[in-house]
Amino acid sequence: MIRKMKIKFIALAMAASAVLLTVIITGMNLINYASVVNEADTVLSMLSQGKGAFAGPGKKNDGQLPRLSPETPYESRYFSVTLDADGEIIGTETSRIVTVDRTMAAEYAEEVLESGRQSGFADNFRYCRLAESDGSRIIFLDCGRKLDSFHNFLAASIGMALAGYVLMSVVIIVFAGKIIRPIAESYEKQKRFITDAGHEMRTPLTVISANADLLEMELGEQECLSDIRQQTDRLKSLTNDLVMLA
């Protein structure tokens, strides 16, 4: 009984720890990912206002958030693809990125057109599609470094969570006995009391039953003696059940 209680306690504590760590790690990484996406969307919004480029010196981009560094226009790597009204590629702009040429830019644009989405990720590029008077434009922003940082943080947080879970499991297993001990002692005392009380109750019940038999032999069958014997037998049965449960 005590061993089963200890096993149940360990299992419950480890399950609760796993759920708690999962919620914390998931929440942290969702917030981190949302931060990467929001920052990328902010930069894309600025590029959309400039039709695929940042505003020149002395000009302001409407909607620029204060948290963006002034160096953002110089640090960002992006390219854009221009489409006509029929969805055909009529131009590409790749001067602000080295790793993507015009052919690759066209392939990314076709991938976006096939997906039918207005924004999202294509490999490590966050993109948005915006309508223009004579067609549309798809702007791609390189988020490779941000995504690499996110993936590194994800791997590190999972590794730390697993290490913490193992350590916590060891602590729970080591101290489970000390935590359960007061409950076990209380249970043993209760069981001992019920057993002792059951045995003590048997003696007077046996005496009452024997005296009822003697009275019946002297006085004959009496209703009151039958009631005493019936209730005595009932108490014996209850006492035996109590001892058995203990």
C-alpha cells in the first residue's frame, strides 16, 4: 500500500513537472518566434511603403517603430519581384542581397504564387505581397540570422528543460520517501488502532453472547434474548469486517 502510494506520488510529481516545464519552454519560444515575425513584418511594412526599398536619407517611413535600430536599413538583406496584372514576372531587384540572383528570386516568387498566401516564410525569407496600380510586388526579407538565433535558443531551452527535468526527477525520487513517511506512519497507526479495537470488541461480544445462551437455557426462549443474540451476531460481523479492512 505504502509502496503504491510512493509510486503514485512520484508519477504525479514528475508528470506535473513535465507539464510545467513544457508550458514554460513553449511559451518562451512562442514569444521569441512572435518577436522575430513581428520585427520582420515591421521591416517589410517599411519596404512596402518604399515600394521595395527603404526611404532615402532625410525621409521617414510611416509606421516605423522606435524599437528598430537606425542601422536596420543598412543591415537588412532583401529583394523584390514585380508582377504584372496577369501574375507574370516582369522584373526583379536583387541589389541588396548577394546570396540570391534573379533566377532564384523568380523561383521564390513562383513558390509564393503557388501557395496563394499574402505573407509567410519561404525558406529563411519572410515575404509579403502587395498590390500596385499595374500589378503586384512580392518583397522578401532575409531572416536567416534571426531564425538561426531562434533555433539555437529553442535547442538550448529544450536541452536545459530536459536536464532540469532529470535533476528534478532525481530529487523527487530521493525525497519521496521522506514526504510519504508521515502519511505512512499515520496510516499504520490508524490500521493498528482499528485492529486493536476490533480485537478488544470481540471479547465483550463473546461474553454477552455466552451469557445470553445461559439465560436461554435457564429461562427458555425469550424475545429479548433473541434480540440480544441477533444484535451481538451483527456486531461480531461488523467487527470482523472492520479488522479485515484494516
